[in-house]
Amino acid sequence: MDLRNTPLHFGLIARVFHWLMAVLIIVMLMAGLYMTEMPSGPSKLQIFGLHKSTGILILMLAAARLTWRFTNPVPRLPPGLPRLVYFGAHASHGLLYACMFAMPLTGWGLSSAGGRPVSFYGLFVLPDLVGPDKALGRTLAGAHEWIAYFLIGLIALHAAAALWHQFVRHDGVLTRMTSAILLLCVLLPPALRADEPPAHFTLVPEKSSLRFVANENGAPVEGQFNHFTADILFSPDHPEANRVEAEVDLASVASANDDMARELPGKDWFDAAQFPQAVFRSVKFHAQPPAPGNPLREYYIDGTLTLHGVSQPVTVNMTLEHYDAQSAVASGTFTVSRKAFGVGSGQWKDASAIRDEVTVKFRIAAKRSVL
Ligand code: HEM
Ligand code: HEM
């Protein structure tokens, strides 16, 4: 699994932040409610000390996590969800982040206002956030308590939404924050394991290829791209939840035809200096009905191709050649009109020597990311 996020998945660092902080925050909420009811004594003081230090640790982790989030792509939610769900997801994530700061800051503030300096696990003492002020202390204690109740409700809603994505929509939103192994072995009862949600696959570049066939004066001329990446969420059981995002480095174009290899990255064709990448984003996978005598599964994918600064819908035919717990291999083709993307400008707009239609052929070998 990548350390960084991709457009479809949270990377390892974001997942470790999420689950470490989720456990710490849930334990802190329970400990906070428990400790305030304890009779006075050394145990109560000890738990208060641990609560405060761990709260400050959460504040530090929240700052590091937010920095990481701003320097990483944030995975997009699957397309086709009701608008209210997009809004709810963004608003609730924003509020969860706000609480990760508001809880420790109000806790630190109420301790400082009450004249009780905060030690970090006995290692060092933090500066006071505010001076001694009984009234402010009471207000901050009230805020600390009410934000805690609000956060408990928010976490319940958030976890319910994650389960809705998993068991009602089967769209892989939970698995992109968990690992396949954790989810399959721990969370899912055995009966549900056969019906797998989409899993994250990463491309094996040395076993994958991306070629195209153009037509020059009636004769096929072939080329290929040597550098491309793909981010894949795939399950044969839930094609409607599958997603692919692929990026092709246009300057990596190569061909046995020297003229073509030299000309294509240039201004008249791809203009790779200005538009270095082509991007394919799937919108929807459709499973084809099984054909008699053909054991391989066939799909067609509606998606958008962005090339030369132009985005156009394309339909990709795909055959799943191999699929198991570790890997998948798929091949396929689609046809594009080069002129629709403005590829071939000036004299090359005329399609009599180099035809408008170009066929793209791919073979993707991918391995499943597990943790
Ligand atoms: C994410 C971090 C935190 C969470 C989830 C959390 C949660 C809680 C909860 C649920 C309570 C019980 C509220 C009540 O019944 O009054 C509480 C009380 C308290 N917390 Fe925190 N807390 C956090 C961080 C901190 C920090 C950083 C400090 C101090 C540095 C702190 C200091 C206190 C104190 C002194 C109380 C007792 C308040 C009172 O007696 O009124 N907390 N906390
Ligand atoms: C208790 C079980 C929990 C489950 C099942 C859960 C599940 C998830 C899932 C699946 C996502 C990814 C959503 C997406 O792909 O857009 C997510 C994101 C998030 N979760 Fe949780 N979560 C839990 C607890 C918590 C807790 C306790 C907190 C913090 C108080 C939290 C804070 C967040 C935040 C802030 C995000 C957004 C991450 C980002 O976009 O950077 N979660 N959670």
C-alpha cells in the first residue's frame, strides 16, 4: 500500500492516523466521563494526569494529521451519491477535525484557568493557555463537556455512515480506510466473505502495456506509452462500485516508426510540454451478460478521457483474464477520435493521410494491496 493518498484511496499514513486517533479519542471520551464521577484520591489524580497528557498528544497528532491531509490528495467519494450525502460527508469530516482541536484546547484552557498547569506524561510542563480565571474555567469546562457529547453523536453517525457504505451501497468507502485483511478477517462474519466489496489494486508496470494503433495511408502504425499508472478499486461481485483512475505520461510515447515517436510529443500532436498527462477516470462499470462457452468475464466501462486539455466520454471494453486473492489481469480496447481531442493541429487536421480514429489497447496486471 502507498504511504500517500491517491485519488481513490487513503494511503498507509492517513489510515494509521485515522485508527490510532479513533481509538485514542474513544478511550478519552469514556475515560473523561468515568473519571469525573470518581471519588477524590490518588487514582483520580493519576487518571486526570493521563487524560490531560493523552489529550495533548491528540492535539499534536491532529496538527500533524491535518498537515498531512493538506499535502495529499483527498480521495473523492464515489460518483452517483445523493447531493445530501456529499454535503453530509464533508460537513461531518470537517466537524470531526474541529472537535479534534476543540476538545484538547478547551481541556487545556479549563486546566489553566483553574490554576492547574498541564504536564505531558511528566516529561515537561506546558505553558498556561490562559491566566487563572474561575468564571472562564467554568465556561470552558461546560464547553469541554458539551463538545464531548456532540462528538459522541458525530462518531456514532460517522460509523453508521461507514457501515451504510459497506453493507448497503457496497462501494468500498470503508475498505479504503481499513485494510482488506482487517475487514475480511475481523469485521465480516464468514458468511459475507464470499461477497467481497471492491479491493484496492495497484498496477504492476513491468507486466502491463498500453498501446495504440493509428492508421497512416490505410496501413496500421503502432505506438506505445512506457510510463503510466493506475489506481484501481475492483471486485467482480460489485461492478457498480468499481473505479479506475489512470494517468499516462505522454512524453513516454515510443514507436518503431521513428517519425511518429519524434512528432507525437510535439506541439502539433500531444503538446506534452503543455499537457504532460492523459487521464482516464471511470464513471461506471457494467458487467456484460456471460457469453456461452466464454469463461472470462466481460465488462464495459463508461468513463472520461482528458487529453490535450479536452475531456470527452469514452467507452472501454474490458475482459477480466485472471482474478484471485492476490492479483488480477485485464485487457481491453477502446477507440477515440483524435480530432475530438484536438490532437493533430494545422495541416494534420486533415484526416486523409492520418485517420481520425485511433484504437487504444491495454493489458493491465495489478496486485492487490493488503496490509
Ligand atoms: C480529544 C481530547 C479529549 C477528549 C475526548 C476529552 C474528553 C473529556 C470528557 C468526556 C470529559 C468529561 C466531561 C464532563 O463530564 O465534565 C472530560 C473532562 C475533563 N477533561 Fe478532557 N478530553 C480531552 C482532552 C483534554 C485535555 C487536553 C485536557 C487538559 C489538558 C483535558 C482535561 C479535562 C479535565 C480537567 C476534565 C474534568 C472537567 C471537569 O471536572 O469539569 N481534557 N474530558
Ligand atoms: C468508530 C468507527 C469508525 C469508523 C468505522 C470510521 C470509518 C471511516 C471511514 C470509512 C472513513 C473514510 C471516508 C471516506 O472515504 O471519505 C473515515 C474518515 C474519517 N474519519 Fe472515521 N471512522 C471511525 C471513527 C472515527 C473517529 C473516532 C474519528 C475522530 C473523532 C474519525 C474521524 C474521521 C475523519 C476526520 C475522516 C475524514 C478523513 C479525511 O478526509 O481526511 N473517525 N472514517
